[in-house]
Amino acid sequence: MKRPEALARQAAEAALREAGVEGAVTVLLADDATVRRLNSDHRAKAKPTNVLSFPGGMPGHLGDIALALGVVRREARQNGRRPADHLAHLVAHGALHLAGHDHLEAGEARRMEQAEARVMRRLGRPNPWKEGAAATRARLVP
């Protein structure tokens, strides 16, 4: 995956524009062990996950997003997707969480999926909900 930092920045900016929110977001592109530790410390789940979002605690800072690059690559390969497309989707997903979106209930999940699809379209990337939606949806539910 070429230039994941630039792609993460573009995806976060596009997601915040979609949500009509302004503020700073930090994106950590980490190894699986780091995200496993964060997931364990903050969610009591001792396993790596693809993306975590942490709301900010200071004015102007929306929060932080952490991605496990190994998990991102494996999931992309398993689902026949390009790693860059999957990375962009997960960063957008995390940024939308920081902007107030959630997916705990069916209606809000559908709204969040639609927002993610619009962000991906703006980035010129495929809609993550067109193919393999059930597999992707299952991984994004807490």
C-alpha cells in the first residue's frame, strides 16, 4: 500500500466534510500488537481489531483513530479488496464515529453505511457495502 498516511488524511477529511464537522483528528497506523493492547486496555477485548476510535477531550480535537495495518491487509485479502480501499473505508468509519455517527441500531447503522458510501465515492473508491457487505458489516459491529 503506497502512502497510507496521505490516504488516511484524505479519508478522514472527506468523512468530516460528509458529517459537516470540523476539528483535528489523529490517525495512528499501527501494528496488530499495538491495537490489540489498545483494544484490551480500553474495551477489555484482548485481540486486535481493524479500527478503534477515541473521542477527543480538548476543544477542537475530535479524537483519535487507530488502525491495525496487519488486520486491514488480511481483511482486504480475505474479501478480495484492495488494501488501500479497505484502509480508506476504515479511516472514514472511524472519523464518522468521532463526528457522532454510530451503528448500534439498524437505522443508525444504515445512515452510517450510506455516509461511508458517499465518502468512498468522493475519494473515487468502491462502495464497501456493494459486495461482501455482510462480512464487512459483521466486522464493524462492536
